[in-house]
Amino acid sequence: MTKYLISFPADAMQVGADELPAVGDAARAVIEEAKAAGVYVFAGGIDESVEPILVSADGAASAETYPGVQLTGGFAVLELPTREAALHWARKLATACRCPQELRAFMYDPAS
């Protein structure tokens, strides 16, 4: 089975502060459903209060990121039999989070 990343950037979620608890509850309900279905790998959100660090090939570290890349928001990794199944779960998360979700497949590495 393939692992899929379902994610959204923080600025995609356009809900009021009063709606955030309901959005959180709905998203956690989908995650609990994924766990019960046996497809859950892990999920979470990027802690934007912790600055990213770019580590070079020579081991040097700097407080920067790749140009043009901003990783924020939330994500779920699910292991699913088909892309159609992944679309099903992405739709559920889009509804729960009230914002579009990006769907990507991880490449399989038999050595990992």
C-alpha cells in the first residue's frame, strides 16, 4: 500500500476564531475514523513558533529555509490501497478543516 500526505498551508484555513474549536473537533473525528479503519500513520501540525533550520551538506546549520518554500499548517499521513481511497480521505479532511487539501503520494523505498 502507498502512504499519502494530505496537507494544507496555515493560510488556507479561513475560519474565525470562534469556529476553530469546531474545526479541530471535526478534524480529530476524521483522524479517529482513519485510526479505526487501520489507515492512520501519523498526523499533526507544523509548530510555527519554532524557527526552521537549514542544514547544509557540510553540516553547517543556518536559520533559513529553501527560497520560496514555506511549510505551515496541518497534515496527515495515511496508508491506503489506491489513489481513489486517498481522495476519499482528502475530501473528508477538506470538509472537516473547511479548506482545500493537497494530496501527494510517497514513493516506495524497499530499503526503508
